[in-house]
Amino acid sequence: MTNATVFKIHSSAKYSPDIITGTHYEIGYLVGAKHAAQVRETVQNHQNLHLKMRPFLRQPDGYSRFQEFIDVHERMYPDYLKELKGMADGSGTRFEDLFLINLRGEYLPFDQQDAGGGCSTVTIVNRDRQIIGHNEDAAADYRDKLFFLSVKPETGVSWTALCYPGVLSGNAAGWNECGIFFTINITAPRHIRVGPGRYFAARSLLQATSLDDAIKRVTLPGRASGFNYTIADSKTSRVINVEVTDTQHHIKSIDGYYFHTNHYFELSGIDQLTTRSSKFRLIRGRHHLARTPPKNVSDILHILHDNKYIFRQATELHDTATLITLVCELHNQAVHVFC
């Protein structure tokens, strides 16, 4: 089986995608089994899980909140719960731990420590080309643990995604056979509620059949929190940026040059946690775009690999680092991977 999406990956053999097929449970099980050591290490080293989520789960209010989230996702995303259960069984970890990790943005309010991660995305859209560049930033502990997964499910759309061990596919970047490509930047709205989680909504993007379908999936009513999405459609050459909170969203059709980091600025008046890094990366990215507008992949890399503000380096495992850079040439249906 070959990569069953319209986009071709250009990368080193290190990031050759795992290619699998099966039911949702089987897909989760195969991923969990192959990356069992990394999934177990993720659970073991997840500070928020051990210091906040598990202790809260043991409290009456925490257990009640957990069960409410289970009920919502069994109703809204039963297939993705099956993937998590398969991943837990395949890796020898607890489903409850993986479910909590996949609700890190909803189960407890954000604080400065939990919102320290983030990514940067720069986009070019004009008549001749559409290029989306993305730095995937997270704890340095994840360095060399990310992997690509290419899936042909028993039914539905085939897709490829950049994945974290123990986490549903779709929370970083992905694309599918319908020509949809997307990247995600974390945001930290302070108001959250019980509802469909953002990692689950992002997972559903991998099954989007059109740009309109993608928008519906990330702006579904009753959502629990928020994300920032850059979504592209190779069939129409359109690229949009979508800012989402639990109750609001903003859709921007990108024409020209655009840069986004880890806070809301198209939506105004949002009560959010905005980190110093996110502000500085946005200012620096806009400075690059104004001074020397990018024209190609090399220009995009020049911006994203700005070592002073945008490309993030870390000395401690829990500090945030740029783990990988993706550049999608929508007009060429190609994804380049740089590490």
C-alpha cells in the first residue's frame, strides 16, 4: 500500500510514514503497539497528568467532569474513543490516562505552565502559488518521538498526519485524499466547558471532504474550548485561518501573506493566556513578511528558522523547542519535512 493521499511527502527515511489499515480500534492498537515505549514514556513524563489531572479525577467533582466528557465523546466521537482504547491496549497503558492527555485543554483550566508550548505558521497565497509553512513546537522531551501515520480506514477518507505518541492524530498537521491540508496552533482561552474536545475535532479534520466540511467540523456547536487552524484545499487553491473559542469563531480567507502564533487576534476581547513567546514570534514573523515577502519554500524556511525569536531551542526536556518544520506547496501537492 502506498500513501493514499494526493500529497507527496519529501523527507528523510527517518520520517517515512507508518502505513496501516483497519477498523478504528485496530488502527489505534497497531499505533500503540508499534510506539508502545514512547506512549508509556509520554504517560510517565506527563507532569500535568500526574500533578493535576489524576488528583482532580480522584475528587467527586473531577470524576463527575470526567464522566461528562466520556458521555459527550461517546455520543459525538465514538470511533475516536475506539482509537484511544486500541492505543491504550496496544501500548499497555490505561485508557483513562490517554483520554485525560487528549483533554489537556479542557479538563482543567489553562495555566502559564500548560500554555507554554505552541507553534508558528506562515502562509503565502497568490495566483501562482500557495505555500503553508509550520513549526511544530512542544516540549523538548518529544524530540525524535514524533512520527507520521498514513491510514486507509475500512470506510471513509484516507489520510496522513504528523503524530505524537499517546495522542489522537490531527493535533499537529495532516492532509487527506480529498486535498485538505491543515496545521494547528494551540491557543489558551480561559473559558472552557464540557463539550467536544479540540483534539477530537482536529482528528475529525482528517476526514473532511471539502473546505466547507472542514469549517463545520472545527466550529461545531457546543465545543469545549478552542484552537487555531490553518486549512487549505488543493482543489480550489483556497487557504483560510480559523480562530475558535468555545462560543465564537473567526474565518479569514488568506490572500497575500499571513503569520499566526498561539493567541487570538482576529477575535477580539477574548479572555486568554497569551505568552511572551507567542507575542514576540508574531511580531518577528510580521517583520519578516513586511521586510522581505517570501516567494518560495526557501524563503518560508528562512522565516521559520529565525533562531532569535521563531525557531525555538531548549536545554531542558520540559522546555519548548521546535521539533519539526513542515512546508506544504499546495499548488504542487507536496509536503516537505525538515528537522
